Amino acid sequence: MKKTNTETKTNKAYSKGRVSEAKVVYWGLAWVLATAGAAFGPELLWGYGTLMTSVAVATQLALGFGMIWAFKGVLLAMDDLQRLIQLEAISLALGVGIVVGISYELLEDVKLITFEPEISHLIILIGLTYLFGLFLGNRHYR
Amino acid sequence: MKNRLKVLRAERDWTQAKLAEELDVSRQTINAIETGKFEPHLPLAFKVARLFDVLIEDVFQDEVNS
């Protein structure tokens, strides 16, 4: 069946967004693998060799910045409202991350907790807050 | 800010999805503009005016002046 101009235009916009999202997934997967390499490689693969460890960490950093760059592409492919929803969710996640992160760190300093605060806990909190922010935004503007 | 997007769309018997396609935005964006939850930035406002072949102030009106 012949496509109308409208259908073609929509498919183009849809494809652009999908391609940007796919790029983030690829960069993200590469970054996770590089992070695993930098974390476990020194002990399991190259016996804490300084050069290899430095290369692994540099690679992990480079892929991390690549992932950020790819996410910027996703934001640019969005329309104004979608970008606003992202901005509100990211702001909420950043704010909660900073406020709760500092309090969490303080808990150990003032001996209210006996274990050392883990950065992974903070990352999980930021991730969950971001998802919650997206949920709130989509519900508000639906 | 008030807008006549819903009226202009109804005059052409377009659905929100159809208008969203024409403007290259999500249907959610069209609905949010029509219900007054979201005010579009200038490029999208101009695009709306161009699509309906009207002046931008024929679509969007500042409530202070109305």
C-alpha cells in the first residue's frame, strides 16, 4: 500500500527517536562492560598491572562520556513537552540524590550507622527517583 | 495563555494524532496544549500558525489582554 506524506513524515520522526535511543543502549552496554572490566580485570585478568588498569579506567571513562553524548541526542530528538518531562525528572533525581546523599554520608560521620555508605545505593536511589519523576510527569501532562 | 488549537483542529475534523503527525510532535503534547497544561515554545507555536495558515495570535492569546 502506498504511504501518504504524513505517514512518511511520522515514520521519519519515529525512526530518528528510535535510532537515538538505540545508540544510548549500545553506549550504555559498552560502558557497563567497560566498568566490569575496570572493576574485575585488575584482579582476574592482568594482576593489577598499572598500564592495563589505567587503559581500562580511561576506556570506561571515555565510554561513559559517549553514553552522555548519546543521551543528549535522545533529548534533542524529543519534542518540547517530552523534553520538559525529562528536565523535571532529572532535576528531581539530582536534587534528591544530592540532599539524601549528603545526609546518608553524614549518618556514618555522626555514628548513626555503623557501615560505610555505598555509592551504588545512591545510584539506585537516583535511578528510581528519575523513573518516579518520569511517571509523575507523564501522568501530569497526559 | 489561552489557545484555539482544539477549535482549529475540529474545523478540519482532525484527530489529535493526525495533528501531532502534521506538527511532528507526540499526541501527548497536543493534548497538553489543548488542555492548557503546557505552553509551546515559539518555534512550535509558529509551526501551528503556519499549518493552519493563520496568525500566531489567532491561535494563542495572552489572557492578560483578553
